[in-house]
Amino acid sequence: MFYIELNKEMKKFVYCIFIIIGLFFVSSCSKNEPEGGSNAVKGKYKIEVTQTGDLEYFTIDTSITGGNGLNNGIYDENGNDLGTSYSLSEKESKRSFYSYETADDGITLIFVQLAYCEDLTKSMTTEVKVYFNGKLFDTIKRTFKGEDTSPLSKHWMQVED
């Protein structure tokens, strides 16, 4: 079996490459798209992230992608437009609570988080709540322990039948 050992920086780089490739496939065109455009339902997505545990011991990489795919993307709690894809800083990622939202014409929201710690006795839990037009749409939760680098990731989109 072929095995490569990667340091932390290489793990981040490889992880980011996979995110970019995944976003390309998620946003690519489809031959099944209805005539006249997408069947995606437009609305405001809001994401609320609550984190508990040994946050200070973890290296946390978080990115949020969303919006309408054209000119409106992700907005912070102060209403600042952060673009269609935003990677949180280390300081931002370690907050116990944060939220972001799309404009009223958002069609998608993607959350990806990777957290790892060399101390195997430490853990942290991330809970993500997603609202669509003010109503709770989905909740996901993940506990990270030590060097487990599997990501917490999810893509949300409303479509008409």
C-alpha cells in the first residue's frame, strides 16, 4: 500500500485543494437544469455556529461559501459583504459563537470545518444551525478529538420539485 505522511501545513493545503475541487463540481452546470434557469429557491440563509470544549488547544480551519453565485455572497454580523467564499481567521474560528448570512436572494450555503490538536485528551464540539428565511432548516453537530482530521462539512440548497 502507498502511504505518504503529511505535516500540518501540507494537510491544510491538500484539504483546501479538495474543497476547491468540490466547490467546482457543486457549482458546475447541469444538463438537467430546467429551461429558463435553475430550480433553486432563492432566500436568506443564516448559519449560527456554537463551539464548546478545549478550543484554545485546537488549530481550526473554517470556511463558509454561499450566496447567489453572482454578486451577493456571505455577510458577517455587521452586514459586511465578505464575498462568495470566506475563510475565517484563526481568531474568528475560535469564537464560542458566530453567525453569517446570505442576502435575500441566496441559493446555497456551504460550511466546512477542520479541527485538530496534538493532545489526544482534548476535544471540542461544533454545532451548526442553518435557517432558511428565518425558519430552522437543519442542525449538524461534530466532536473533534485530538488529531482526527475528518472535516465537518455540509452543503445546503432549497430546490423546487
